[in-house]
Amino acid sequence: MSKCYQLIGVPGAGKSTWVNAQKWANSCVYISTDKFVDAHAHDVGKTYNEVFKDFMPHAVKMMADEVNEAREAGKDIIWDQTSVSIASREKKFRMLPNYEHIAVVFRTPDSAELARRLASRPGKHIPMNVIESMIYNWVEPTEEEGFTEIWYV
């Protein structure tokens, strides 16, 4: 059975950094709207923030297309989004009903460390009220949700 590793954590929690350190992850399809936004920003000579609002709807469609292609090919997937709510994770379960879903949970760093990490991403500013909303809306993943395993990183 193919696997979907749902990365769960706020921006700056270490999701992308963790994926890049996993040699086994090279055999998986890496799903993320950020990679499409980053690539588009690079292509047009702008920052992530400058293209985010206008390009994000297109990035979401590109991401969905990539998920569908990976599913049709039976590929393992690493899905790198915040996924802090049950509703956001449920969409992934619905898109990949015949997959084994593994939650990979990234705890929110303390406020000073989180601020340092977020500041280290030039051209990519996420307003603190958005981050605080994600922290407030955090729901711990459970096996009852449909996860077969829950990893804490």
C-alpha cells in the first residue's frame, strides 16, 4: 500500500528542513504549494510574498494535479503543508483514500526560536497573527482520524 506522510506543523517548525535531511524521502513525491510559489517567484524575479496572493490559486491547482498523478502512479507522497486542523488533514485523506497515512508532527518552537526561523526566510514573511491563528487552531492528530502511525519529530 502506498504511503502519504502528512507533515503537520506551523511555518518555521522545521518540516521542509526535516524532509531535506531524509535520504529515503528522495523516492517519494514531494507535495507542497510553496515549491510552486517559490519557483514562480524565481522565474519572474520577485519574492515569495510579492507573488503569493495572485499565484496561490494556481499553485493549489498544480499541487492537486501533482497529487492525482502520484496517486495514479501509486507513488509514496510527502505532503508538506501546515495541516494543523482536522479539516485540512481530512482533505488529504479524501484525495488519497487507499493510502496509508502517517502523521509527522513538528512541535511549535518557543516564540524566540520561531521568530528567528521565520526571520531567516528572506522574501517570505508570514504575519504573526496568521502564525498565532495556526497555533490557536492546532488539533493533535490521532489514529481515530485515520492515521496508521504518528511520528513526533
